[in-house]
Amino acid sequence: MGLEKGSVAIVTGGGTGIGRAVCHALARAGARAVIVNYSRSRDDADKTARELAQAGSEGVAVQANVAREDEVKALVARTVDRFGRLDVLVNNAGTTRYLDFPNLDAVTDEVWDAILGVNLLGAFYCSRAAAPALRAARGAIVNVASISGHRGAGSSLPYGVSKAALIQLTRGLAIALAPEVRVNSVSPGQVVTRWARMARGEAFAQAIEAESAAQTPLGACANPEHVAQAVMGLILSEFVTGQDLVVDGGRNATY
């Protein structure tokens, strides 16, 4: 099963990691065009856009900070003006701060604002701006949440709260945008990406991944392509909405 002919998608944070894998999956499924949104990683977004062109889908790198509603509105308007439609929105952009849970004094207002601004409000701003075009196309939204939204664990307390709220936002939007637009989310467990490596170093990332793999029934950590498969499954599932799909190799079954 593929996308409707001529389909157009926006993937926030689409230049690297999970976002990049989703962009490629959309191209393989037949998307006419994929907007590769980025905030700071321009070179990565441009590279991903070029790769999509080689795969037969028009890739367009567009800068927008999803925590800024004016920039989000411009992103959606530019997409619809250029292509005349919008069928898929993947709210993948995310951020965190690595803070020990007991260190409550480190959780400043600035930390809350930075994390909630991207992870929660950003997804809401994008969904609200895209809603008219998605309704017209009877399209789909997939939010990239996290297993941290289900558990008292993760990179920081505010990060887990933001992802739990994103899962609830998914349910709310599924009701608000029904019946024209389906809204679902995925909650990855440990994923092998450069994110943790950039923040804490290669040795730290490898240690966390090895520990997670040892506790996972499938004996490994997810890679970005695994998460992209789940995202595409929800995009193409015509009678599924308001659901969160955990992508962690079955580890959640052992908690």
C-alpha cells in the first residue's frame, strides 16, 4: 500500500535521525513532495532533500522553529502555495536537556519553556496550522512521542512530561479533527541516533544502548528506520486514530 498519488508531506526535524528516515519512507511510499523542516541543521536538511530527489520525490528543505507559531504558519502556507495540498504531517521535531531526576533545582522555567515549546506547543502549532489543508485532503498526522511519556525515566523530568502531554494531545486532536484527519503517535524506546552522542559522548551512548538491548526481548535497540516503519504504518492505516504505538522491541512488556 502506498500514498495517494500526488501526496505532499511535512516532516518537522526532518534532516536527521528519525525525521530523515521518515522522509525517505514517505518518498518510497510514493510521496510527490516532502518538506524537510529544520531549525538549525541546514546542511543535513539540504542533504536529505537532495537524497529524496534521487529517490523520485521532490525534497524541499525549509527552515522554521516549530516553537514559533508565526514561522509554523509560514511553513504550512509555503507548502500549500507551492504544491496546492498537504496530506501528511509528521511532528518529529524535539529537544531535551539531560538532567538527573532528583535535581529539581536544575529544572528552571527556561528549561520548561524550551522543552515544552518544541515538544508540545510545536506539535500543536503545526497541527493547527495544517488542519485546513489536511481536512481537505482527508490526511493524517503522526506525532513522535517517547516511551518516556509512559514511564518515570528518560533524559529529564520535563522531557517525559512533554512526551506524556504529546500523547494526550494526540488523543485530543484525533477527536478535534475527526472524521477528516486521523491523528496518531509513536513512542520509541531507546533509538540509536547521534542525539545522545552529541549530548553525552560516544561511550555514554553505547553504554545506554547496550544496557537497553540486554533488557529488550528482541535483543537490540531500534534504529531510525524501525521508527519510520511504525510512522508509515499509522499513516497508511485508514481506520486507526487516537492511538499511540510503542516501538521498543517489546521492552515495555517487561516493565
